[in-house]
Amino acid sequence: MKTVAIIGGGPAGLMAAEVLCGHGLQVDVYDSMSSLGRKFLMAGKSGLNLTHSEPFEKFVSRYGKRKADIEKWLLDFSPDDLVKWAGGLGVETFISTSGRVFPKEMKASPLLRAWLKRLDEAGVNVHLRHKWIGWDADKSLKFETPDGLTTINADAVILALGGGSWARLGSSGEWVNWLDQAGVKVEALKPSNCGFDVAWSPFFKEKFDGQPIKSVILTFGDFHQQGEFIVTKEGVEGSLVYAASAGMRDEILANGKAVMRLDLAPDKTEAQLLEKLSKPRGSRSMASHLEKTVGMKGVKAGLLREFVPKDEFADMARLAFYMKQLPVPLVATRPLDEAISSAGGVSFDSLDEGLMLKTLPGVFCAGEMLDWEAPTGGYLLTACFASGRWAANGSGLKGSNMAIIRRNFLREYYV
């Protein structure tokens, strides 16, 4: 009987196991944690965003420079297919007002339980607390286990080890060392969908830590989007910042800093703001004047105090200008381990069409450990699921049968 070792029990690894089980193969899933799907469960704590309902062409555009690679996976297993698959596990979904797709129960645990039950019934073998630490001289897989070091041989291997964020849940990025030693090109792991450090003044930091900044437009390069984010003692985080994070991160890496611009009053033009601000202030304080005339108070007023030069703050024309495009300097990304996901990983140049490593025949990669990134909104999970199916099928042909899978995936790669 042919054997397949799948290392990593997240969405990509489990989807690969589902594709391969029940076809006369021995399918073994290995995971370093004490239970499967730890990061998947954490992602669902505030509502599991499975995928997005937007048109397919717009959906695939979210993957940027990797659109062409990931589009093939998604044509084989689309967002609609993912919704139907969840339905097959008894998980009903709904589309939110933002177009995002969630389980009706808004949790990951019911889906994961049903999925693991189905895999168990199909004969998938699960090995927990098995930390992969590379290959032995004879190409066998080495694992650290509670019972000591063990080695395993398999006819084919699928690596689905995640990226480098949330190490406490298993995505430590340690696999980079083992692939690097094996001659695989791996792009440096970087934070994605991440927060940023801002050099707040002590007063601003103390007063506004944890406060949301609502209804603003963030502009950075070609990025221009309305939303909200949160002030932290270290800097900024939240959905709007995450959406723009890739470009801002790359700018910091290239030049040591980045500047995002905020429109603090999206519902008013600069001329309208100036007209209101130019009304006589009388005995009112500037704080009171801002609130009475343009409704600018709290953390938004604090941002103006933080970044508008003092000698321009009393100039209403300049103040109106800054309200529409306030520069907020970002000095660094937050650490990789804090990020929602990671960029970088196994280079696509190192992979063939079926996601097999060119230098390691019989070893496939899937999920977040590949060199791609996407914003939050269901795009990350959808591509992880789809990549697991693609790696398992090997051929990349939609509707491929087991004869094709055997020919393209389970060849006698190990000599």
C-alpha cells in the first residue's frame, strides 16, 4: 500500500488528507501540537470568515503578484465549492453585509469537529505531538515525539506547516531551516495583515491606547480605502491597517519608514471644513472649536495635535488640509509572531506545476508556507483549502481520477 505523510494539521493539510483518503492509500497526518487545527480555531474565535462572495475575478485579484498561480487552485476549488463543502459537513453559512461568508454559528469548532470525524471514519491516521525536524540521511522523515526521536518513510510527503505567525499555535516557521538545508529556495518570512509601530508622544499613548478610529480613509500609494482601526500603545492595528499592510511593510523594509495618510472627515470636503473652521471662535478653546464646528473630538482631535506642526495649528486653512490628509509616520511593523499571517515562504520557482519541490521529488508544499499573501476577508483560508487539494491531486486537473493522481503524484520518487 502506498503511504502519504502529511505534516501539518491545519486547513491545507487536512484538505490534502481528505482528497487522498479512501483510495487504497495509507494517509498519515502529523502535527506538533496536542490537537489539530489550533490556528484555525483561533481564527474563528471572533467569527470564522471562511471565504468571500464577491465575483471571482475580483476575488482572485486579491492575491496580487501570485494571482496567476493561485487562480489555478481556485478554479479547481472555488469559494462556492468551499461553501458547498462546508454544507456537506452540516455547516450552514450566510453572507454578511460586507460580502464575507461565515458559518451561521459563527464558530470554527463545529466545522472542525465534523471534519475530523469524517476523516477518522475514512481511515486517516493522526499523530499528535510529532514535531518534524527534517530528513535523515536516507530521506526518512525525522520527528521529535513524547517517546523520543522517530523516523518515518513515506512514498510521498505533503508539507503544510503554516507560516511564521502565532508560534504558540504551531506556526513557528522552524521548517525554514530544514528546507534551506535541503537546498530549497525560501523567501524570508515577513509579517502580513499586521500592525505597525508609531512613535506616539507619552500623552497620546496614555490617553488614547485601545481607542478605535472610525470612519476614516487610509491612503498609501495606490491603496485608498475607508474603514476603521485601533490605536495601541505601540502604534496602530485593525482591519483598515491590515488591508494596507503589505505596501506599508515593503516601504519600511526598503526605506526604513512609511507614511500613511488619513482623511479624518470623509463626509466633508476641504472647502467645507475650512468654511466651518473659519467661523469666529470667540472665547472657546481650540478643542471646543473643533468639536462645535466640524465634530472633531477625542482621538481624531488627538491625532491632529500629534501630527500637525504647532506653528500651523492655528491656521484654519492648513488645519482643514491636514484633516483631509494627515501624515502618520510608521516606524516599524509589529513582530511577525503577532501578525495574522505571514508573507514569504517557499518560492514558487522551487515548485513544479503540482506544487512539488523540484529539488525534493515526492515532497509537496501547500498553504501559508508558500510565498503568497492576501488580505483578511476569507481570502487566506480559501487559498489554503484550495492549495491542499491542488497539492494532493498533484496533476492540477479538475476532476482528475486516481489513475492520474497515481501517475502524477504517487510516482516512485524515492530512489
